[in-house]
Amino acid sequence: MIEVKDLSKTYGNFVAVSGISFKAESGQILGFLGPNGAGKTTTMRIITGYMPATSGTVLIDGLDIFANSLEARRRIGYLPEIPPLYSDMRIEAYLRFVAKLRNVRRAALDNAVEHVMHVCGLTSMAGRICGQLSKGYRQRVGLAQALIHDPPVLVLDEPTIGLDPRQIHEIRELIRSLAGKRTIVLSTHILPEVSQICDRVVIINDGRLVLEEQLSDIPAGTSLEEVFLQAIAKESGGGEGSAEETLEEVGAGHSARF
Amino acid sequence: MRNTLVIAGKELQGYFVQPVAYVVLTVFLLLAGWFFFALLRQFDEMVQLIQMMGQQQQLQNMNLNTRVIDPLLHDLSIVLVIVMPALTMRVFAEEKRTGTYELLLTAPVRTGEIVAGKFIAAACFTLIMIALAWIFPLILMIFGNPEVGVMFAGYLGLALLAITFVAVGLFTSSLTQNQIIAAVSSFGLLILLYVISWPAESGGGAVWALMKYLSLPDHFSTMVRGVIDTSDIIFFLSVTVVALFLTQRSVESARWR
């Protein structure tokens, strides 16, 4: 279970995240949505204990990620925005290293590595060097790394980015199949992805929470895209702006960024 | 402790698959060989000169330790000042740049364990490098009769010096994600520790005394002359510990910034 309470993060004068609260129960897949720069990655970095919050708390299975950091971190599997691969290591050696770092018992080590390589479709790639992998395979190794210690909580920052349609399908299936006993938070830009695999959706914009809802509570006939654009339009203060206009704004934001 | 060894093992393997470490090793050993060759030739020429003049007394004073090993070790200490920053610059900086830092800091591992693991690996590689340079004393032992104890003390001094450099290099690497900045600032710090006693040569007072105490070559030369003084060993170890402590604080600071 993940409980985020009143989380804020400021860098100097810049407010990245401001007063976000939400909850993900175990067995649930929570989709974390928002435009670029909304604070998704920052929030995930705080949840995983990579950086501290300016204020507010994060509880992982009831353990404070800051005060009880080691114990809380033990329970988390984390796929950062950029898969954290050592470019000069081979896939199998890399996964063994992460497994040891994540305190997987020596007796269970071989099985754990074999299992995640199988699950992520890496078995035939075991001897390949991480630095020479394609984006899709880097992403898979990143996911394998997050799963290696069989964590009760999974935090995935854009897990399907850079994959081809077939791989996207596979990874989505994989994430669904992982849910069972786990709590999973995943961020994404792809709205259909959320409707396909998530149970609950949290939308943030400009560092603020704009929507937290069970997917089953969204009225039939309303697409998630409409819900998303409405929520963001409301937040931006342009209550009269139609969904199309907002879409253009979002588009302009993207082009300005790159 | 297990975490420290896991990180140290992975790092040490890393040194043997990446080119920088091999370049450092090669440059160090090639230069060492060149210095050794030059010093030995000088020694040989002087011996011949003295023999031609027939001065038996002078010949007795020709000593391999003071004429070859002593200057060799001093030259090598300068080479270390230049190559060690290149060895340590990537240790933290590269992890920050490539994003693997996020993996390390979100793993259930203490920052002290990360720093210790990385230090042990870098120190081991450095010790291997210095052990390989023991080939020169071996050559002298086969063809001449130098004093082994004095050479050993000198090499111990060189090893302690190099380990101190490793700790300073780790510290500067932990401050930035740019390897060049890490290398240049570590180089600057090492040079500073080399020349820190220069303005204090003739001065008195506590500040000057401290500067003299901090001077690396002073402690190193004592050992090269064959004197293993606990105060020198303690000096090198304290500088190492202080640098590692600062590194740990710098890594830990990511958690409260």
C-alpha cells in the first residue's frame, strides 16, 4: 500500500509538487497521469526515497519513506524514467548485481535472475552488454531490475515508453499479471493504457492533484481522454476553453519543450 | 557489510572492462619504466666514471636505494598526482549522469556502504597498479644488492599516498555529474596538498605548522628514506578518512536537499 499525504516539493522558488495526497491499495494498479512537467517524475522520486519532500509524508505499507527509509525501500521496485543500466555490464551480471543490492538471498539468487529474465523476455539476451541494447530492451531490463526482489510495491515511470506495439502489449499484459498481491503505480502519457490496465487514476497538473477516481466510477460513454482534458482545463482556469483548445495548449507546451 | 562487498565487487570488475583504468595503468607503468631506465643509466655512468678515476672510497658510497629507488618513487608520486584523478573521476559523476545513481540511492543500502564499496574497489585497483611497479625493485634485487626493507618502506609510502589520492578523488567526483570537473578539481586539491608547505618553509606559528603538517611530500619522503613512522601512517589514514567522510556527507546530502 502507498499513502501519499500532502506532499510538496519546491526547488528554490519553483513549486514542482504542491500538496498532493492519494492512496493506492494493495492489489490495485494506479495510473498516474499529467502533462509533461506536471510533477509526475518528482512525485515518484519522492515515493521511492530518491529525494526528500519539502513537506508531507509518504507511507509504504505504513512505513515512512524518510524516517524508516531502509525498511520502506526494501519493499519497493522502481523503474526510473531512464532505465538505470550500467553500460559496460552484461544483462545477467547486471541483474545479479541488482538482486544482491536488493538483498535477495544467495540461495534464491539464480532463480530470481532466471525468473525475471524469463518474464521480461530476456533469456536469450543474457550475455548481451547493456550499453548496446535497443531502447525496448533497455526498458525491459529496467523492468526486470524492478521486479527482481519480488517487491510488494512497484513504481514504474513510463514503463512502455520506447517500445513497439507488440512489446507494449506484452508489457501491459505483464503488468496486469503482476498486480494480484502488489500495489503498482505507473505514470504514462498514453490514456488508453490507463483504461486498459489500471483500476484507479490520479491526474496531476502543475504540481496539483486535479482528479482521483476509480476507473469504474467514470460514467460509461465518457472516454478517459475527455475526463483528462476536462480536469486539466478546469485546473488551468480556462473553464470555457473547449477540450480541443486545451489539447492545442498541451501541444504547444510540448513543442516549446523540445 | 555485505552490501559494501557487493558494490566493491561490481566496481572492481568494472575497472577491468573499461578503457580508462587500463590507460591509467599503462601510462603509470610505462612512465615508471622510463624513469627507472633513465635513473639506472645515470647510475651506471657514474659508477663507470668513478671506476675510471679509481676512487674505491667513492664507489662504496654508490647506493641503489638512494640513487635509483628514492628518485624513482618521487617521480612516481608526481605521476600519481596526474593519473589518479582520471581513475576516480567517473566513480560518482558517471552514475549521476547516466541515471544509475537513482538505482543505488533507492536500493536498501546506506550511503556509507556505497562510499565504502566504491573506495575499496578503487583502492584495490590502485594497489594492484603499485604492486606491478614492484618489478623495478625485483630487477635491482636480481642484478644488484639494494636494501629490501628501505624499498619496502618506500613502496608502502607510495601505496598510502595513492590511497589518499583515491579518497580525495572520490570526494570531488561525488560533488558533480561532470567527470572533467571532478578530475580537474581533484587534480587541483592534490597539487595544493603537494605545495601547501611552500610559504611555510621559514615561518613559525600554529598556522604555518599546520600547513607543514598537511604537506604530502614531507610525510612521503620520510618513508622513502626507509623510516616507517606511525605519525606518517596516521597522517595518510586521517586525510583518507576525512575525505571519505566528506564524500559520505555529499552523497547523503541528496537525501535532504
